[in-house]
Amino acid sequence: MTTMAQRAPEGRTQAPRVRAAAASEIRRHELAAFLRHRREHIAPEQVGLPRGARRRTPGLRREEVAHLSAVGVTWYTWLEQARDIQVSVQVLDALARTLLLDPSERAHLFQLADASDPTPATTCPSVTPAMRALLAQLDPVPACLQNSRYDILAYNRTYSLLLCDVDAVPPEDRNCMVLSFTHPEWRSSIVHLEETTRLMAARFRAAMAGHLAEPAWKMLLTRLRAESADFRAAWDRHEVVGARTKRKEFRNAHVGRLVVDHTDLWLGPALGPRMVTYTPADEVTRERLEKLHALALSR
């Protein structure tokens, strides 16, 4: 006959599972309520939809959120019903964009879904005050810190106006791949655009080889393929090239043509985080970068 003492270990083993299941259910219900609340407080006009005379639903309809986020209506309905379904970080990112979540709300969404947000944050703990001071010391030479995924983590004042007004770009879009393939002003500033973007796609493919299973990389690739026909064409070439120093020409909206030498200064033994600098290749460019720096400081 089994005694209470003999059954105790099994009870103790099951208790954490019960608590985990209860916590998961609470999170699902909180997530469902949060999504409904945000959906009901977004006017159709905010996301480019007509209101229409017969609309009764406050805010957006479920099918509208599903369509804008590229997910199934039934699946999204289950999400708002707190069903026990798996939610990928790609879907969470799409929902955050559709529902116009600010950084705090976005972080709350990912926390409720028990997922890690793969997009770059407004601040990066790996960017130390010393690194920021070094960037400032390099002015008027444009310089920035990037990770291996081409996220722009920090930059100096000259860089802020080199290709576009980087300060005006949302933090989640401060990525050189995204900007080079989708941002009109950034693209118009690159003199040899086709050659440059083709090379960037080849470098991105080479870098991604070591990150094929990581959600942030897969999400960036999905976004680029969805938003840029030029990227799809370059990506489908399956070209691969490693990092290298290269002379570049930019068409700056404020000071005119700039000829610079691009250099990657690696911050560790692996080809990951790096400081990117654009050293003037001639005296005219040097003078123009000084003017650009002065303009950036005066804003």
C-alpha cells in the first residue's frame, strides 16, 4: 500500500508544473486583454483605413488587425480569446507595429508573451560611455557603432546627417540594411547605389551564416524580402563577400558630394560589433565634413 510519504515526492514534482501552467494561463489572459484594449483604441484613420458609415466596432476590427499583421483571422481571434497557442517573435513584432505600440507597450507585449524582443533597443548596454566619448572625439569624421546585423547602436553628430537625419529615424528602423533598401533619402545619398546595395546583400548573407536559427536575423531577412524588390533580386543571387575597406561616394543633401574611405574597426576577436568610420579621401571632403559637423551641432 502506497503511503503519504511515498506519494510526497510526486506531489512536489507536480507542484512546479501546476504553478507554471497557472502563470502561463494568467499571461495569456493578460495578453488577450491588452491586445483587445489596444485594438479598440486605434482609429482606422491612424493605420490608413477608411472609417466607413456603418462601423460599429470601437477602433479596429479583429480582421483588420489580422490583415495588417499578415496573420490569419482565426488565429488572431484565438489569441484574443487567450487560447493556448504559440506566438512567434515575428508575429509579435508585426502586431506591435500594427497596434502602434510605443517602446514601453512593446516591451509589455513581449513580456506577456514570455518572449524576448529581438529588435534593437533605444539604448544598448554594450555601448559604454567610453565608446560614446570616442565617437564624439572622432568628429568631424562620421562614425557609428554597429553590430553584425547592421543595427546602428550609436553614432556621432556628423554621422547623424551623413546619409539622412538619423535622429528622425525610429530606433527599430536604425539598421543599415533596412535604410539602404527602403529609405528614400538614405538611398538617394548613395552615389553608386546598385553596386553598394548588391555588396551589402552579399555581406549580409555571409554574416547570417552563423545566425541562421536566430529570430532577430530571420525577422530582418523576412522584412527586407517583403519591403524591397531590390533586396530580393540581390539576395537571390546568392553572392557572398567578406568585410573589406572600400572607398565610397555620398551625395549629401547639405554640403554636396563626399568621397570617403570606409573602415571597420572591430571591437572584439570575432566579426561582430564594430566601429564604422568614414575618413575623408580629399581636402574638399574634409572641409565639407567640417561644415556638416557644424550644422549638426547647431540643430
